[in-house]
Amino acid sequence: AQKITQTQPGMFVQEKEAVTLDCTYDTSDPSYGLFWYKQPSSGEMIFLIYQGSYDQQNATEGRYSLNFQKARKSANLVISASQLGDSAMYFCAMRERQGGSEKLVFGKGMKLTVNP
Amino acid sequence: DAGVIQSPRHEVTEMGQEVTLRCKPISGHDYLFWYRQTMMRGLELLIYFNNNVPIDDSGMPEDRFSAKMPNASFSTLKIQPSEPRDSAVYFCATRKGEETQYFGPGTRLLVL
């Protein structure tokens, strides 16, 4: 079963508008972490934002915020005032512990295109 | 501070050749991860180390792949012999404790 689901293969948004990128997850670990990474066409993986499973407040980092709905097991990324440079692949990831192993599991990613 | 350093950035080789990818973690980071990214399979964790010790190598595709971390500032991923299906981008990522994981720029491997 997929641990991280990103159902939107691609999205288009107008510059300066807000956009929400969906992510749902599945885990039985009570302690986990959720991450979003950005991968522009140049290929590097850039960390954007982190949410811990016990965090009471939704995480925010500049124009990025994470809409964390624990009961629904969703961790959507919200980008406010989108910019042309936001065009990239976006990956949701979850860190969980399985036995003696702790690792990040990534979703398939989704492509965001910001139009001028 | 320097980020995660990977070399080479690009590698083109012929089937059957040995390929060695290198990674220098961020100083002080005690976890090191090797990933492979392809269009078909996305981002896959191959192996990770904690304090230079391999913890989970369940993602290593087969015996042709091996990874080492002889000290806290260096790791290698070796493919011998290489095959065209190994063509991918290989990322090294590191983190300190339970903090955020940071990725290197990746090595783009093409096996002809």
C-alpha cells in the first residue's frame, strides 16, 4: 500500500495566486514527520517545510504553509502569492519508524506550473 | 556552510563497467542516505547509514550495488557491473539526528 499519495499529477496556477498541493499519508506510527521538497528543472531537491505529528500548530515558512489535518491524514502544502520560480516538481515525504529503521518515504510528486 | 557534496555530477559509462559515486556529508551530520530517482519508480531509498554503520540496505536492488562509509565525512555507492537499467539520478542526503534531511545535487548516471 502506498504510504504517501499525491493524486495531482500536475497543476497550473496564475502568478500571484495561492495554490494548494495535496498529500495524504498512511502510517501506524504515532510519531512521524511530514516534509515537502521542491525539485526544479535543474534537479536538486530543496527542503521547504516540516510538520511533526505532535505539533499543535500548522508549520509555516515564508510563503509556504502546511495544512495539517491529522484525523484525515493529510498534509497539504499551500503556496501563497505564487511566483514563476515556484514552477517545479513537489514531493511530499513522511518519516516513520519501522522496527529499527527510520526513513523518509516519498510520494510520486506533482508538477506545478506557474503562468505569468 | 557547504552542503552535501556529490561527485561526479554526471557520469556516462558503458555497460559492464564499474561506477563509483561519492558523497561528502554536511559536517556533523550522523545520518547518510543514498537514493535513486527514475521516471518510472520515482525516488527510492537504497541504503542508509547512522554513525557510519549501515542500518537498512533493503532498498539495494541487487548484489551489483554496494555502499560503504569508511568515515564520517565520506561515502561511496558502487555499481559493478553496471547495466543500462541503472541509468538514473543518484542522490546522497544527510541529516543530524532527527532534524531535516538535506540532499546533495545528485549524480546523473547514464549507462550505455
